[in-house]
Amino acid sequence: MGMASALVYAILLYVCIISGGAIADSQNSTNGGISRPTEVRIGALFTFDSVIGRAVKPAIKLAVADVNADPGVLSGTKLTVLMQDTNCSGFVGTIEALQLLAKDVIAVLGPQSSAIAHVVSHAVNELHVPLISFAASDPTLSSLEYPYFVRTTLSDYYQMAAVATIISHYRWREVIAIYVDDDYGRGGITALGDALAKKMSKITYKAKLPPGAGRTAIQDILMQVNEMESRVYIVHVNPDSGLNVFSAAKSLGMMSSSYVWIATDWLSAAIDSSVHANSDAMENTQGVIMLRQHVADSGIQHSLLSKLNGLTRKANSTSLSSYSAHAYDSVWLVAHAVERFLTAGNEVSFSVNQNLQAVKGSNLQLDSLRIFNNGDKLLEKVWQANFTGVSGQVQFTLDRNLIHPAYDILNVAGTGLRTIGYWSNFSGLSVAAPENLHSAPRDSSTSNAQLHGVIWPGQTAEKPRGWVFPYHGKPLRIGVPLRTSYNEFVMQDNGPDGVKGFSVDVFKSAISLLPYPVAYNFVLFGNGLKNPSYGDLVQKVSENYFDAAIGDIAIVTNRTRLVDFTQPYTESVVWILEHRTNTEFRGTPRQQIMTVCWFSFSTMFFAHRENTSSALGRFVLLVWLFVVLIVNSSYTASLTSLLTVQELTSGIKGLDSLISSSSPIGYQVGSFARNYLVEELNIADSRLVALNSPSDYARALELGSGNGGVSAIIDELPYVEIFLSKYCKFKTVGQVFTKGGWGFAFPRDSPLAEDLSTAILTLSENGNLQRIHDEWLSVRGCDTDDSNISSNSLSLSSFWGLFVVCGLACAIALLIFFWRIFCQYSRYNNQIELEPEIVNRPARLTSIKSLISFVDKREEEVKNALKKKPNVSQQTKIGSTEEQSTLPL
């Protein structure tokens, strides 16, 4: 019995040594009562000699001292912290964590490493001890797999959302991630990829650095990424070794203009550290944008900063590390939770873990790891926290993250850091502090400003383009369709380029406007027997067989899902072609009807009953009636032709009538029209007829739907214009039923597509695009050789010869008439002067009135008067007669 007692005592003594005095703690409870313990222990797990460790160690000590000095928290109970050094080692950190848990701590602060946090989280889950980390930012730690993990810092989920917003703000599409290949680095970069995808951007390359990588390894990786297109680098590494990345980059000339460097909050922690705050660090990071967890300016912050400066003998520090703030608040979080835990009548006690008891034959003495009996209740009090700390409001969301995540966005310039803005999950980018925007509307003027100006690497204020062509890159393979028709747009050529045409010249002109050289080779696509499939050409671009494709490529929906297009360089309007009703054979119906009516009226007017006795009158009337006969007959025939041809048209008035009919429809080989007609308009494939050239178009339309041809052809405006310039007896009908344009195709997210779009707009604005268009696509009018339309066209101008003849006849008749009148008048007037003895002789007929009176006399009367010889007896008689006849004048 004594031996057994001695053995039990020895075991208990061993357990006491391992657990660090658990028996003393248990004595604070009186037979399972609810009296407060005199002491509660918490652990702290981090690397003492590290950037984060040097920031959090004094902050934790100050927090514990402040808690014990505050009578309102844990009154009568002393808070003790037990610190363990993880020595920057995952293995050592795990062992240190288990040793700490064996000391019956009710909570653990830390660790700073996400990798160690993953391992220790499994242990605290088993022992029901809350693990409260002020530095582990891996987003995967928020998983439900780790219910006892509490994060009092910001998750990298939010930090990467901030980085993605910055990328989107500057309109960069591709970035390269440089990160440490551990749980911290991988988790952060995975979150970055998800955040960039929401902003239509992506990570093009992930450059992994081994933990603790030396300068040579870093330089090798940087030289690899320097040969890639993207010049936007996101650096997500550890603060203790991260500055080596920028030192190596500077030695490789990668801190100059055209480069973009964005560092996560590790860099601000490194610069804020007393060890790394030196001129070399600032010099090597000039132009870098970095993030720092936002800590609102407050009296509590200034008080803590003053105490820390006194404790660490760093009197000149003006900034508080966010890790210091979060570590200080973490101690107070535990203190408030324990206070509510004890106030609720919960007991601090531990029990043996039955799962560990089942492990047999182990020399690790795992039975020293005991379960915190009421750990779940303490965890509940932790999640219910709601107080104002140094870092701001300490309160958790339903997904177990701190509320109001926010970051300062800093720019390294000169000898200091410039705050260019802020990011928060509430307001996004802003130049106003996040705490000032929580009560303000999101569309306030301050939030719309987004970011201040940046001094980029190379001491330039101009935003870098964010990408370049790789120095050792191969020339771009540009796919070009080998057309067999409409060669004005693109055709094979014997010149150095191998191709030429409107589309080729537009591309070459746009490329010449880029601010950087682009090497390229044209590669023909197609067999040369028929136009190639443009859908297949676009597919080749999406598969990276071609680096781009140019030509008359229509921008349609299904193609935009595969590739990116430039700004359209010409419109694509789709029209319906059908056989023309030969309107050139006549004027407009209104003109024809008016003309026919007018000539019909003229014919009626001249069809009078009176006899025309004058030879001149008969002559004029004969000419005029001949003209009327010709014009009337011609227009009657033309009008009859109009009415007849209208009855013989196809009846296609537009797209609706074309769909409802069963007539064959033509389309150009290789065009998107076929898929559009079948898939979008549900037209049967059996109705479609593939046509390859303009002559095929003309032949099919002339044959018509009943003779092996088509009733209409669907095609795009540039082709239609060229076709109609050669074949004038066809026309377009209906309205435009789709619009898009022609553009150049590039792989998705290609930055060259955006730059070329800008170049195409420049071509349009300076008139060069129109010049190229006129050079290749100037539409000529229809030649008379193409048809006999112009020779058979009838209008008023067609009868100018008849009208001239008629006018000349009238003029000659009038001249002859007036010549005869003047001759007769002269003789009549002279005869009156030779007979002065005539009684009551009228005055000489010299007035206009007398001339008109003479003209009004009948020609027979004038002739008789001129034939009589003058005598006295007759003179008296004639005078009497003349007096009677001339008095009325």
C-alpha cells in the first residue's frame, strides 16, 4: 500500500512538474464551488527575435500589466502570461505549443505563423483551448475545421481584396505574384486570385520563394519574371526576409520606370520595425505601393505608443505597429471574456483526455495534455466581445472576422511614406479615413476621389502601362484569312508581308502608333479554294495557335466568349439583297403619274374641232402633236412596265418576310451569317445556300428561288457596297437587323488589344482610317457596260431633242408671221399717204394701237384693200368707208 502511494505521489509530482503547477490552480476551487481563482494563466506563442515578435512582446506585457492594474476587470484574479519562443521553426513551434498547452493555460495568444497555427489548431480543438492569433492571416484558418481559432488581426481575404481593387483602379489586367511557399503565402495568393477574377484580372505567373530563400535564389526567380510580359508584381512574403526581394530587384534594374511593385502589409511592418527602419530599406523600395492595417487615430493609441517608446527606448517612433495594437487588444479580449466567464459562474478546471489515454506504448507522456472543461463557454464569451481597443472596435462578424476591415495605402517616396488613400470593405478606395465614412453615404465626394497621386519607381508620376513585350520573345504569329473573294479587304501578296488589303493596312498603321516596338509575322489561314471559316480562325487564337488574328472578322457574341476584340475599325451592318425591279427604266411613280397626266391633258387640249387654216399654224401644230404623241406613248409604255414588274417581284420586304417564307437564302462562305440564321433566327439549314464570290451572288439572284438560285442573300455592309457597285440591278431591302463591327482578335486579357483599340481610335480621329478606306474601298458608280439601264431610262430630259424641234418650229413660224405682218402694214400705210384728198381720212397709223388694230384685221380684207387703184369718186367712198371702219380705233 505504501509503495502504491509512493508511486501515485511520484506520478502526481511528475505531472505537476510538466504542467507547471496545476495542483495549485485546482486548490483555488472549493469543492466544486464557484469562487474565483486567484490566478488564471494564458500562453503566448511567437518568435521573439522577429519583426512581429519585437513588436508584440512589449505590447503583451503592457496589456497584462494594465489588466491587472484595472479593478474593473478580473477583480481578485491575477492574469499571468506564459511566453514560448517558436524560433521561426514550424517543428519547434509545434513542440513549444504542446509544452505550453501542458501548463493548463485557458487561452493561447498567437502564433504569428499561419503554418504553426494550422497544426496547433488541431490540438486546441481537442483540448478546448481558444487560440487567439494576432498575426496569422491565412484565410483558410477561418474554416469551420478550426472552431477554436480566433483571429484578432485581419484576414488576408480582405487584404487581397484591397490589392485587387488597386489593380482594377489602375486598369491592369495581369499581375505576377511573388510569394513565400508556405501556408501563409499560398493562402494569401489563392485569395488574391479569387479577388482578381472578380475584377476581370488574373495572376499570369506565381513565383514561389522557398522559406528562408537566399539572395541567389531570389535573383534567379526575379530574372525569370523579368522576361515575362507583366510588369505588375505583388509581393507577399515574410517581413523578416522580404526586404531581400527589393534589394535583389534593385540590383537587377527592376526598380526603374515601367515597373509596378505592390507589397502586402509585411513591408509596412518591416519598415516600422526599429531594426529595419534604415536608409537602405527606404532606398530599395522607392516607388513601391504597400498596405498597412488601418489603426484609427485615438487617445488610447497615443497612450500605448508613449508607453512602448519608454519600454523599448524608442523615443523617436511616431507610428504604432498594427501587430502591437492587435496583440495588446488580444490580451484585453481574453480578460473581458474571462471576466464574463467567471461572472456567469463557470469554473476553471481540467480533465484527462480519454483519447490520449487510449494511446498505448508512447513515451511522450501525452497524458499531461488535459482538456479545459469549460473551454467552449469561454470561447463563446470571446465571440461575444464588443469593446473599443487600440486597433479600433473589437467585435466579430458571423463569419468570425473582425468588423470594419480597413487598410492604409502607402507609397514609399523620398525618405518617408505617403498615405495615398485607404481601402475598406465598406467604402472601397477612398482618400478619407474609413471611420469617417461609416456614417456617410458611399457616393460622397471624398470617397469618389479614390486615391491620391503616386510616385512610381523611377521617380515618375505617370502611371506605368503594367506590361511590356518580353525581351527574348518571339515575333507574334498573326493569323490572316486567305480569302478567295472580296480581296479588297485582305489578299495574298508577293511583298515582304505576304498579305495586303484594307484590314492589313489598318493593322499596320495602328501598330505603328504604339509606344513600343512589336515584332510580328503574318500567317495565312485557309486552303485558297474558298473563304476560310472565321469561327475556326478565332478558335485558333483562343487556343494560342495564333497570337492574334486580323482581317474582316465580325465581332459577334459567341466569338467574344473566346477572345478579346479591339475597337471596331469599320461598321458591319447586315442587309438583305434581292433582285432589283429595274427602277432605272423609269422615274419615281409620282413623277411618272404626274408626267403621264400632264401629257394626257396636253393631248386633250390640242384635240380641238376647229379647222386650222394658217399654214404656219398647221405646221406648228403638226410638230407639237408629234412630240405629244411620242412622249405620251413612251410614258404610257413605261408606266405599264412599272405596274407589270411590281407584280413580278419576290415579295421579300425585310427580315420578317424572309423568315416566314420558304425561299432559299444565300450567305457568304466562312461568314458568321450561317450560324446566326440557324441558331438565332431558327431558319432551317436546308434553306441556306453557300456562295463564295460576287459573281455567285449575281448568278443566284438572277436565277431566283424557283430555278436553283436564291430569293435573297444575307451579308454585311462592306461586302454589299462592293457588290452593288458592280451589279446595279440588285438592291437592299428591309432594315438593319444586327450591328457589330470588324475588329482584330487577341487572346483573352491580352493588353495589346487595349492599346491597339486606342491606336484605332487615333487613326479614326486623325483621318488616316478614312484615307485607308478610300484607298481600298472607294465605291465606283455603275458603268453603262454593266447593263442597258441608262440607255433605256425615260424622263423629261430624254425628250430634249423633240422639245428643241418643237421650239424651233414655233420660233420659225412666229418669225415668218411677224415678217409678213410688217410687210403688209408698210404697204397699207404708204397707200393711205398717197390719197390726201380722201374726206375724213384717218391719221397716219403710227401708234402701237393702230398696229394692233391692223393685225386684228382679217387677212382677206387687207389683201383687197391693197389691190384697189386710187380715184376721186372711189376716194370719197373709201374715205367714208374708212372713217366708219377706223373710228372705233
